[in-house]
Amino acid sequence: MYFQYFCNIMAGSWEDTFDDVRKKNMDIKRKMVIDNIREKVPAVEPELAFITPSEILEAMRENPVITSFHDRLLNEYQAPEKRYALLFPDADRKPWTEGTDSLIYRNLHTSIRNLKMEDDLHVFSISPVLGVVPMEWWDTMPMYDSSGGASYLVRRRGLTWSAEDFREVIQRAGEILNSFLKNNHGRFGSWHIIYREPSVHQRIFQSSNDIRPYPVWPQGTRKSLADSYLLMRGLIANIREG
């Protein structure tokens, strides 16, 4: 009787110890991943680094910084009236303002400037965390990392990939985009979207269309938007040429 009682106590203790060790190891791994992210992108805030789909989903549901951004975007923001609106992919390197380290945004800025479209075109970034980020908010938005939306990165880091949570992230981002379009679509002459095929941004746009389609002219490419200024310039020129 006493021997059995001792075994039961010891079994519980070993189980608790194993769980504690596993949690500690995951905390260490998570810190190492975030340190590596911030080494490459110092602007990222450590508490806003979401390195699995589950973390992104939890942030969209409960993180006060993220949810307050959503609230401000959908209840307070009013887009300027311009000729063209462009939905554009977000990027890891932040901020996205002039002089950015992000190649796709550097190509974007250079293309708009060289085509003399600064006064006619307004850019909105599609984000799996924030939904939509207007260009005038690029330097004040929450500086997040959403690498948890890339399955190959999550698995390579030895973390847990949840396809179900990822699908819900896409759905929620699509809902935000659709509500944003409902509020602001009429303030522009035409809407356009650039994305790489396939991509998270393409899926968010498709999710929005599944709710209610708004006229937005897509320009998909299988080439990297970071590799070629000429590719980006051509895509932006297509907007002006109709």
C-alpha cells in the first residue's frame, strides 16, 4: 500500500518535472527565434513576434495592441480620395517608409516616384496580423513579425504548425479586409492588388472575395517582388495604363 502510494507520488513528480523541462526548452527556443528575428529586423517589438499560426490567431483575438489597431482601422479611419488605391503585400522588414530595408517596398517607392504617381496612388498593405495598414500609418503601426504564417519556417524551427489555426487567421484577415473595402472602396477611382502567386496575401484577398466581392483589379506574379525593380515598375505602370 505504502509502496503504491510512493510510486503514485513519484510518477506525478516526474511528469510535472518533464512538463516543466519541456516548457522551459520551448521558452528558450522561442527566445532564440525572436532574438534572431530582431537581429535582422530591430524594429520588431519582441512581444509582437508571432512565430506560429496559433500565436497569430491568439493575437488577433486577444492582444490589446492588435485588437485596438483593428478597431481604429474599421471604426475611425477614412481613406483620402485619390485616383488609384493599391493593396500590396506586407513585408518582414519594417518600417516600410522611404529608405526601408525591405526590397519590395524599396522597389515600390522607386517605381511610384519614377512614374510620377505620388499624388494619384495610395497604398494599403495587406497583413495577416493587422488586416490592412494604410501607408500613412507605416511608421506608427505595431511593429509585428508574422513569420508564424509560413509553414516551412515554423517546421524548420521545430515548432508546432496548426493548419486549422492558419485557416482561421486567413479568414479573420479576409473579414477585416472586406470590412475595410466596404468603408473605403468608393473613395478611389479604381482599386488594384499586387501579390505573388501563391501567397498568404492572395489567400486573404480570396477570403475577402468569398464574403463579398468588390471591384479590385488583381495583378499576380510568380516572380519575387523583391528581385526586380523592372517587374515592380511594370506592375505599377499597368495600374496607370488601365
